[in-house]
Amino acid sequence: MTTLAIHNGRVIDPALGRDGIADLVIVDGRISRVGPNEGDMVVEAERIDASGLVVAPGFVDLHVHLREPGFEYKETIASGTAAAARGGYTTVCAMPNTRPPLDSRAAVESVLREAEASARVRVLPIGCITSGRAGKELAPAGELAGAGVVALSDDGDAVADPSLMRHALEYSTRFGLPVAQHCEDPRLVRDGQMHEGWVATRLGLRGRPASAEETFVARDIALAELTGAHLHICHVSTAGSVALIRAARERGAHVTAEVTPHHLTLSHEEVAFGGSYAELTYDTNAKVNPPLREESDLEALIAALRDGVIDAVATDHAPHATIDKEIEFDLAAPGISGLETAFGLAMRLVHEGRLSLPTLVERLTVGPVRAWGLDRRHGLEGLGTLAPGALGDLVLLDPEADWTVDPERFASRGRNTPLAGRTLRGGVVATVFGGRLVHQTERAVAL
Amino acid sequence: MPDPALVLDAEGIRRAVTRLGHEIVEANRGVDDLVLVGIQSRGVTLAERIASAIEAFEHRRPPTGALDVTMHRDDFARSGLRQTPRPTRLPAIEGKIVVLVDDVLYTGRTIRAAMDTLNDYGRPAVIRLVVLVDRGHRELPIRADLVGKNIPTARFDDVRVLLNEEDGRDAVEVVPGKVEA
Amino acid sequence: MTTEITSRVAGSRRHNARTSESPRTDAWNHTDILDLDDFTREEIDTVLELADRMREILDRRIARVPALRGFTVVNLFYEPSTRTRASFELAGKVLGADVLSLSASTSSVQKGESLIDTVRTMRAMRADAIVIRHAMAGAPYLAAKHTDASIINAGDGAHAHPTQALLDLYTMRRHVGELAGKRVVMVGDIAHSRVARSDLWGLAAVGAEVVVCGPPTLLPRGLRAGDRPAHAESALPPVTIETDADRAIAGADVVMALRLQSERQEGGLLPSLHEYAQHYQVTAERLARAQPNHLLMHPGPKNEGIEISGAVAKGSHSIIEEQVTNGVAVRMALLYLLSGGKELPGEAAPAREEARR
């Protein structure tokens, strides 16, 4: 019997409405007891002093790219999950845009086997909507569900054919899988490189209009309502999308949504000015799809996250190698390596008073879990909560810690972040997965 | 900074200019085919003054021109600063007797550059060199045909030629430079 | 922010009366020429004055001086170009520089020969200035970040073409003198025009009143100041936007027709070239509404009969050919300015006095 006792932390467990100083005891990988002085009752235990820290359920990320198999030069399951642990994540859902893509039982099982061998935290695979992510014919959703995928998505490529999307949604209902769509109409995006607006004009870069996202959000909501399926909108980025999702949810449509820390906090100006306005940067590390938008979009996204119209903060962790980024802007791969900066970046909203810490924790934990019904899966009961009997996944946070982003120290192989050198307030002190410490900083004090 | 030593005052410059005018006409046996070309910037002023001096006693003014040699300097990479070229205005020089006029003769590089520049405009019959001050330290096999005043200097002394038209007064001064280490 | 554009004060040129040297080129603070957005009025004046001297050299019997002897210019063109490339080659050669021209196809870039590698290789071969033409916006910025050779942007995607803008300014100024308050009208494909973008910065710096005119599908978003948030108002140059060419051209001192690429029709941005010509071609009838002594310009290569009528292109107001000659002079001036202050490897900087005389 192994026991871990965490003393005197501010325990925030949104699922149970708990927010207060308490001890937390984990026995054999599961939460055993939570409450004031509970730790003192345990005689023999590994102990951590969490005074001044926040204790929360381990974060759950609905949207990461682990790149393995096929793109191990960008990231591996080992390095990606190490980055997750550093970022406070204990569960990550892995997108299927690998090579080969996860459109078959064999491909999914190989990822699960590799995760078993090398992952630092839990990996839940997502299967393709269409075979080879080619947007032509449906991937075998039943086979994928049997192999253990938790959702279906063609990720970076939206299913453009409306009829095929309709059928994908319809078919998914048989297996209870959410269909996660990257909503951007490729025919409106064309070869757009960043948000269409004054910054794109300033830089002479072709734009991706907000309407490219909104038309697909509207279309897919209509299809979800037609079919009664569960549509999940990935990385919502515009005020218009927020309005559509809000209305759909008010009508009772089964639509869930996520937003990334970068879309909540960084605008399209990041691409040109890197925050300083001193010179044009053409920062390929701020190139991401959907693109960083305008201040008014950020406002709407934050409000939607606060109201629960958006269920989850998801990173869309998209690691890339230097050779993918240190090239011409048009050629650079889109994406941000986001797992290790997610909490610090999202905490900006808390420090600015625009989001409460418990709400942020909810959107990082039980919010995503319930959006996809992950806690209804066998072995994942209580995921995203600190209820007795739940998985011993938790994170120790220091909301006031200032730290400087140094990509060279990332566990991720992807050093592609527009935040290099910036100071973030809010850090992950330690991450516990299944009752074991999988990440800790010097700030974590063992007793 | 050490005080400058006055080596030629306004009157001294006036006399030198007049004498140079006489010597040019004498060497050329008249004003025919003579063209005075000043090197930008103070050489141009001196050429005009010499032309006026000649006009005073010959009652004919030789044509004058201005030559900028900035673009013909071969030391751009070492100079550490760019100079803005001034205009070049030249009368016809083909087959003429061109008298180059400059304020200070030092390393000789400016004069070499001036001769290169002239060749881009035409082929004079003869090129002569007249300077107000020769301060020595030549780096090229160049000498002046006529000199207003020879001034012995140390390598890093600063020789300043001040002319009324540009500097508000006439004077030639030497500012002692740092002793070579 | 890029507010300097409005806050810059043109200082007086400083003439050094202490010594007998020419005035220094004080108003110059660039090691690269990426765009005109960071050029002061004073710096533009420096370039244009210097271009005058360079024209003088071009008019000589033997137009060749050794000013840039030992200076190496590499033309790195990822996009076909005749006039810009020839113009830089000639500019370098007249000044005595070594000029090397490379045509790199963008496809070779996509095969993994990175721009950074190429630029670093050129620098290792002692290139002092690298002139880059690239189909992708921002490519020269990327190059400048990875080399200490001077980078000159000879056109990057739809972003900027600063040397063209300077030669446009130079050509305008030779004819109309002071440009402050003059009405300059650009007609055509504003959205895809790097020339228009750089011209806007240059014209803003010298205080001209600029009007851009084109069909709504060829106007970039966010150009109208009111379409930007307040803090970004000065992030783009001030400009009046018109979609009616007759109204735009009325009262113009300078009219510039921009090249229309036929792809625009294929891309669905225009119904037809014929319809474009009807509404936006710069014609004698339209120019009749301009100032009587107006100037007509075109950055070339032009499609006569589409964006400009053949008659006006060859007419008495046209200064299109002069733009080409002036291009060489302006590029000479830029190379000359960039060459300053650079030491060749292994040569120690001598005392200033020696350099002077």
C-alpha cells in the first residue's frame, strides 16, 4: 500500500463545489480522503506541504498532437506526455493526424501500446472521421470505438463535404462518440496565412477571414441538430462562432466547444509585432490555425468560457521542429507548442479579473471530461474530480509564481511558442498521476 | 584639445592666391585653354578666387569647374563613414589644360581620385595641380606643381583650411594631434 | 507602435564646418532596407539627394566609379524580374561593386534549400549586400534576422517594394518639387500591390495626400483607418479609399496606374478584364479631370489597354520611362549608403584624419 498525503493546500474541486484549505490523501493511486487535517490521520505516507498552493484535479486536454507515429522529429508520445506533466495535465486526447493516421484499429492500438510503454500521463486517442483524413469516405467508427478512441476528428482538415459530414455525425450516434471538427471552410481560407484584417494588410499576408470559421460552425450546428449527434467545435476563435454556439446550446443542440489559451489571450498583432511594436516580426511561432484573431473576438471567447458556452480550455498543442518554423511565413507549419504554457497563459485572465480561478480549473478539468463524457468510460470514473474513489490525478499550482518562458527548457520537442522570453504569472508546481509524482519543481516541498 | 596654431591669416591667404594666379598664367604663358577645376568643397572656392585674381590682371577669366571625388575614393571599406557627394560641374575639358585646385595636399589619394574622375569626363591635354597648403606625408607619387605654403606637420596633426565663403573667416590652422604611440 | 510616422520631425542637415570634409550622411540609420515604414522624412531626403549625384555619374561619358570597389552585391531572386534585377546589377557595377545574380526558384526552396542557408552561404562568400526578391511576404525579414550582410528587399509578396517606392518619390520630386500636400492617386490592384504599400509609407513620410482606388475586391481590408482599433490607427499610413476612378483622379497631381495580373480574373475577383478596363483604366478622358500639369506613372511592366491606355502611357504627362533610369540612380544611392561603416574582415579601422585626406 502506497500513500501520498498532501497537506494544507487550497483544494479546488469544481465538480464537488469544494474550495478551501484541506488535506488530501491518495492510497494506491486513488483519492482516499479529502478534508481538513485528514493527512494527519495517516501514519505512514509520503507527504507534500501544499501550503500557499492550489490543489486541483489533474488537467484534461481534449486536443493535443503527439506526432507519433510518423513525425517523431517534432514530438513523441514520451516527450509530449512529459510536456503534459510539466503543464499539469494528467490526461491528453491525441489527435489522429499521425502517419499513418489513426483510421484503423491497428493504428490506434499501436499508439496505445506506445503510450503504455513510454507515456508519462494518460493518453486517450482520437480516431479519424474519414479514412486517411482525406474527406472522401467514412473511417470505420465502430472499429475505432472498439479500439478505444474517445472521439472522432479529421483535425486540421475540416470535413468539407456537407453530405459526408452529415453522415459522419449520423453514424457516430451509434457509438456515442463526439465528432470534433476544425471549423474552417478551405474554400474561403484558400491560402490564407493569418487572420484577415489590418495586420494581414500591414504584413502583405493573405488572410483567413473569420467567416471561414463561422460558416462551418453554422453548417455543422445545423447538421448536428438534423442528426441529433454530438458535435464538438475545436478551438473556437471568433465572436461570431461564439454567438452561433451560444444560440445552438440554448436550443438544446448537443454542441460542445473548446478554446485554446492562445486564442483567449493573444491577438493577430502577435504575428506582426510580437508585443513590442518595435519592428515587424513575421513571427511564424504565432502562425496557427485557426489564426489569432482580434481583441473583440478575445472578449467574446473569454465571456463564453466564463458562461460555460465553451466547455473546455484545450491547448491544441502542436509541436514543430525548427525547420518547420524558421522559414518563410507562407511555408511555416501552423501551430503552437502549448502544453507547458497553457496554465500560465490562461492565468492571465484570472489575474486580470476576467475569470475566477475555480472557473478556470473547471474548464481545465471536469469541464472537458463532461463535454465528452470521458468519466462514463470504464476505468475513468471520477476523472476530473477529487472525489474519494476517483483517480489519483492532481496538480499543485502556484497562481502567483512569475516565471519566464524558455522554450529550451521545454520537455516538448516543439519549441515553437510566441511566448519565448515573456513572463507568465501562474505555475505548475507538481503533477501527480495515479498517485505518483510525474512532475515537480523545487517549489514542491516534501515533508 | 590643444589650441590651434595659426599658420596663415586672411592676408596670407589673399597673397598666396594672387601669387598662385600669377604663377599659373606664367607657367601657361597666358589664359588660353586654361580650365581651373576645384575639388569639392574648399578647392572649388579657391579655384573661384584664383580665377578672380587672374581676371584682375589678365582681364579674362578662365572657365572654372567643380569636381567631387567622393565616389572615386578607394577607401570606402576602411573609412567607417560615408560622405555625401557634392555636385560635379565641369566645363569642356577635352584637350584643355586642367589645373586641379585643392586646399590641402596630404596623402595624395584625393588627387588620384580627382584624376580618375576627370578621365570619366574627357581627356585633358595636361593636368596640373595647385594647392594652398602642402602638409607632406604623401602615400602616392604625386606632387603639386604650385604650392601656396609648405607646412611641416606631424602625421596626426589636423590641418584646417577655413574660407570665408564656407566658414565665415579666412585662416589656415594646425591642431596638434596625438603623438603616435 | 509605428507612430513615428507622424511624430518624426525633419531635422536640419548638419554640415560639418569644423573640417574640410564633405557633409556626412547623418540622416541614415539603416543596415537593411526592408520597407519604408521605418524611414524618416530626413532619411528619404538623404536618399533622394544622393540619387541626384548618382544621376550625374550615370550621365558621364564613362559611367563607372570605384566607390564600392571590394563591395560585393548578391542579387537573390526567387521570382522572375527583369527590370529590378537589371537595375540593381547596373547600380552595383557603376559603383565598382562586384555583382553576382542568382535565380533561385521558389520550388527549390520548397525542396528544403532554406532561405536562411542560402543567405548564410552568400555571406560566407563575403557578400556585403544581398538583394532579395521573393514571392512570399516577410522573406527578407527572415533573411535579415539570420545574417549581418545588408538585406535589400527588392519585393516580397504583396508586402513591400521599398526601392521602387523611393524611385517613385525621386521621380515625382524631380517634376513637382515638394510633395507635401500633393494629391497622389494610385489606381488598380491595391490589395496585391507591394509597390502601393511601400509608396503609401513613403508618400506619408513626405506629407503627400494619398488616394487609393480599385474595385472593392482588390482593396485590402483594414486599410481604412476607421476599420482598425484606435490604438492601431497609425499602424498603416493615412489614405483615402475610393472605388470610383473618376472621382479618385479628380484634381490629382500624380496618377499611378498599377499592374493588373490576369490571375485576378481567374481567381474570381473580377468579372472580366474588359469590365476592369471600363471602370479603372487610366485614360485620357479620366486624366482630363486631374490637374493640368499632372504626372502619369506606372511601376511596370504595364499592360497597355488594361490598366492604362497606350495613348496616355506614351503621352506627354507620362514619366514612366524616366522611372526606369531613376531606378538605377536610387539603387546606387542605397548601395552607397549601405556600404558605409562596414569594415572588410581583416582591415583595421584607421584614424579618421587619414580617411579624410
